[in-house]
Amino acid sequence: MFKNVISPIQAWLLSQGRCVGCGKDLSIGKSSNHKFGSKKVVCQCGRIFIYDPKTKKYRRALLEEV
């Protein structure tokens, strides 16, 4: 039940380009190039995201991508 409450909030934060942990804007995080033209973004709180410039969306990085 707890996941049913949290996941829509996290999805909304990611659609706004904000970190799901601290809520800061991901555009100010450290970014580096990643596979297939995407970018790896590290937030100030340490969470890692992948940014796809074609769709202009963020997502959480998988363990293989870290």
C-alpha cells in the first residue's frame, strides 16, 4: 500500500525534472555522457538518473548503468 502512494509522487517529480529524494532540480546535478546519446546525472543527494535528450525525460538508473 505504501508503494501505491509513493510511486505516483515520484513519477510526477521525475516528469518535472526533479530528484525523487530531495526535490532539487536535476539540471544542476553533475552530468556525464552515457550510452546511446543519453546522459548520466548525479544529484547532490547522490541519486543517479539517466536523461534521454530525444524524449527530454529522466528516469532512475539501473544497477547495471551505475
